[in-house]
Amino acid sequence: GQIRNRRPFPVKIFAITLLQDAKPDNKFGAIFGDVHSVGWFSTMQTAEQELQRNSEWYWQHMYQYAVIEEYDEGTFKPVTNRKIFVYLPDSKIYQPIGEPACMQRITNFAFG
């Protein structure tokens, strides 16, 4: 018989990537310093919860920004949605922010 490997619904991946900084740069568009993808999740809500659960650890390891990107399952898929966060040291959380101008033309932090 023929084996079918089809899912009844599309699979989404929500990847968390941490950025040391997000500075505009005339030559490269932006400089992010150290960039590190730390995990992927099946829902945006779960990814956001995980980001907050580990926020102090991420901050202590110099990551000022975080990006959660939504991808469809597959090879070389573009980002379909994303949220950007900045760490607030007084609150000890990553707060959602609007997209910085230096990031508007850059996507796929997690999977290049």
C-alpha cells in the first residue's frame, strides 16, 4: 500500500530568537550583536509564555530584544507573522513593541 504523510491541518512553528541589540547601520541596515535562536513552539501563546518564564536568564546573558516568528511547515518558508519584544529591567519582562525601523526589511531570524 501507499503511505500517506499528510496532516489534516497546516503545522505552524513559532520560533524565539534573542538579539543582543538592534541598532541602525548605514552599511548593513542593522547590527544585532549576538543572535541566538532558543526554541520553537506550536503556538504563539506558548512561545510568549516561555519567553517570559526565562526572561531574567536571557537578560543576564545580554539579550535586550526577542523576536517570535511564525513559520508554516516546510523548507525555506518565509515568516508569516512576528512579534518583537524589548526587555524591561525594572519589570523583569519582555514587553511587546512596535517594529523598529532597522528591522522592517529583515526577516527569518530563526532559520536564516
